[in-house]
Amino acid sequence: MGPSSRGATAATGSRRRSVAEVSERPNGAGGQPDWWLDELAHAGNEHLDPGYVAGYDRKAGHDPQADLDTLCRLGLDADSTLVDLGSGTGRLPLAAARICRRLVAVDVSTAMLGRLREDAARAGLTNVEIVQAGFLSYVHQGRAADFVYSRHALHQLPDFWKAIALVRIADILRPGGVLLLRDLVYTFDPAQTAGELETWLASAAGSAADGWTRAELATHVREEHSTFSWLLEPMLEKAGFRIAEVDASRHPATYASYVCVRR
């Protein structure tokens, strides 16, 4: 099945409550075996630090509009349920909640979710659910999601766990539902690694306050789990997705975006 064909219309007043109310609920798979991954241990200590989170949005410099436009093109509208896995401080949820019926923002970081909670309440958003969980622990409630969005979060998991996470994402979505996945993905051949990574690191920010420095990007390569596209793409297909669109960066070939449709 293809992406939803519903028009990208804004939510009407009749669909919105007038009283600002941001909900938060406990979540977790529960009863996992002793070999199950502790996602909090893989989140990166900086993402759990309130001091770091306070300056995160300026450092990241992320404008969610392009991703929101893509979701709307694919059918996000006033009847949609959207789950953001690894929502961080919620730049995309804060924008998308004005369009969709239900927005579930999921992250393992208490500090990140605290910032999102404050901003959502300040904006008067009433359809945002804030859930402290991860790819491997989030348990979806209610009707199946129409969309799942994840930006720069899946790389926190080793490849074995990425594959499991993608199966769990497919289970969240209705048939024909859409996953928009953006991440640091290596779209080059292994023999090109040194040249491509040096090109990427050469573009790093000069100051940690202004972006990610060379030292921070080098730490990402060494200690986090970005993977090759030729490993990630079969994982997506094995999980039950059809890859409908791919947008990969060039020079450096270190970022990719995937539009995936649940079969």
C-alpha cells in the first residue's frame, strides 16, 4: 500500500480543546529478559544533562519545517496520529501538533522531555502526549499510528537492536502507514571511509556552542552506532517496510532520509 492520500489540512477549532493540557504517562515494555538492552545507557550522557539540554536547540540549529512539509505531502492531516521516537526537545512535535489529531513524543531523557513539556504548555497545545521511553520500550496505546518520525536517534542503537527497533516501529503503524527516518548514515563504500569522514569532520563547527566540533563528531564515529546504508536498508525491508524515497547527502556522504511505507 502507498502513503496516505488524505490532504494536508490544518486541524479545525472543533477538533481542539480550549484548555491547555499536556499529558504525560508512564510507558515501558515491562518484563523484558535479562539480555534486553538498557537504552538509557546508550542515550549519551550529554542528552541527559539539563545544562546541555538548555543549549541544545541552538547547537543543533534544527528547523523542522522541511520534515513537516514532507509529512504533510505524505498525508499528515487533522485526523492523523503521529509518533515521534527520540523526540528530544520536541521541535517537530511542537510544529506538527498544530496539524495532526494526536501527537506522541517519546524520548528516554527526562531533561529533554522536561523542556518539551514546558514549551508545549506555553504554546497551549492540548494534543501532545509525552512518554519517557525508547525504541525498545515504547508501547503504543490506542489506534495504530499513521506516521512515525525519527530524527538522529536510531544511531544510538547497535545494528542488532536497530533491526529489532524497526520491527517494533512497523508494529506501531497501520498498514500503509509511513515512517520518516532521518539519521547519520554512511552512504559510502567501506574503502572510502577515511576520505568521506575527513570531509565530514573538516566541516565541523569551531565552537561547541555553535554546533558539533571535530572532536564531537570523531567521538560519534568511535562510540555511537551510525551504520552503512547497505546494512540499514535491508533492515528496513526485513522489518516490513517498502522504501519509497531516499534522500542521501553527498560530500560528505554521512546523512540520509528515508520515507518507508509499512506493507
